[in-house]
Amino acid sequence: MIDWTGKIWVDRRGMKRVVPMEVLVLGLGRTGSMSMVAALQKLGYDDVYHMSAAIANPPDIDMWQEAIDAKYFGKGKPYGRQEWDQLLGHCMAVTDFPTAAFPEELIAAYPDAKVILTTRDPEKWYQSVYSTLRLALESRSLAFAGLLDRPFLGKLIPMMRKLWIGFFGIPDVRPQIKDRFIEHNRAVKAMTPPDKYLEYRVGEGWDRLCEFLGKPVPEEEFPRVNETASFEQLLQKMLKGSLVRSAKNVAKIFGPLAAVGVAVYFAKTQSLL
């Protein structure tokens, strides 16, 4: 299938690993994951899986849904090395959700990979989550788009919500998720061999990261991606793409005038983001 930008979506089922998995960044989202993507790519890790990768290639969402159902809801077969290689076989590193929700599975599948736990102050982490992810979980415009754009947002939104409920045990953003954040960090440290583990904050810069990975320190400054702005831009792109597909779907069924109505609705609801 081809998306609104002309990019071809890839079905990864049945694929094999084509590059070694070398780095597992298992800190939760909102701990500098987008900065880590840029940093790891600069250090030569190609490619780095991030939530944005699933958004860019919606067929991945079906596989993530299977993995989430198996681990958190007892439905289906848990993912093992074969399944992870299919989904992540083109990547040398991972970061952010959904991968961070599977630390035991990924460490078991890739025992030679080095593990980085990106972290930050729990209260600042919570405030960042509240100001960004809450929008994706609760946005009316995203929910409406999902009804009209089933190949993309119609799958992405349920996957994100189910992952959230499975991992945090609640359907929305509340202060108690800080306890889960702390618990997750402790668990990742406990399950990782000390010689393969680095606890890291992106504000530290290159030195400790490069020493841990055995890479030379780049001359340029460590990339600092504004994650709040980037996340909002990503939501806007998601809605823009969904608008194009939804308008086409509506036009096929109800005619051009209905498609114009969908466009007007989305134009008005952009302020919700």
C-alpha cells in the first residue's frame, strides 16, 4: 500500500535480520528518545527503531498489536527471536515505546546487545508525558480520524491505547504512572548484566555514551531534539495524512461534498492539538 506522501508501506512478516542488533535503549518515552535516535544514527547505528517508525510504516502496527496482546492480555503467542527479527531485523538499535515495553523479551532475544536506560527526574517525566501523550490518548480529532482512516489511525490509536493500558494499568495519564516509571527503571537495571548496562541522561552529552559503546566522540554537539515540539508536529502530520485518506474514502462513498465536510472538520479541530 502507498500512503499520502507516495511512500510504500512494507509488510515485515517473514523477513529476516539483515543487520546485528547492537543497542537496546529501554528507557520509557519522554526521556530523550528522539535525541537518542539522532545520536545513535550519528554514531553509525542504522537504523534506529522509534515509535515514529511504526507511524511511518503502519503494517508494523499489526505486529505490535500481536506482541502487546500476547504479553499484557494473554492472547496469542508471545514474541520470540523469530518475530522480533521480522519486525526489527532492519535495525541496529531501538528506543522509545513500543520497544521499551518489552525489556525482558528484547534482552532475551538479543543477549549480546548493550542496554542503555535513558532516564530523568520522575516528576519532570510525568509533566512531559501529561503535556504530550495525553493529547494522543484523548484527542477527539484523532479518534474521529481513526473511524474514517482504518488502515492507519484506525489501527494506531487502539494499539497506542492498549499498550498504555497494558503497561501502566490505567486508561489515561495520572500521577501514579510515576511509580510505574520508577519500577520499570529498576527492573531494566536488575535484568541487565552490569557490563552491558548504562544509565544515562541525554543532557550528559557524548562522553559516557561513546565510552560505553566504544565509539569515537563526534566533533559536533550532542543532538538535542525538542521532543514536545517534535511530537506535536508528528501529530499534525498524522492528521494531515489521515485527512487526505479520509477525504478520499468519504468521497468514494458519499461524494465530493461530504469530503469537503471532513476537511472543514479537521481544519477546525487542529486547535485541539
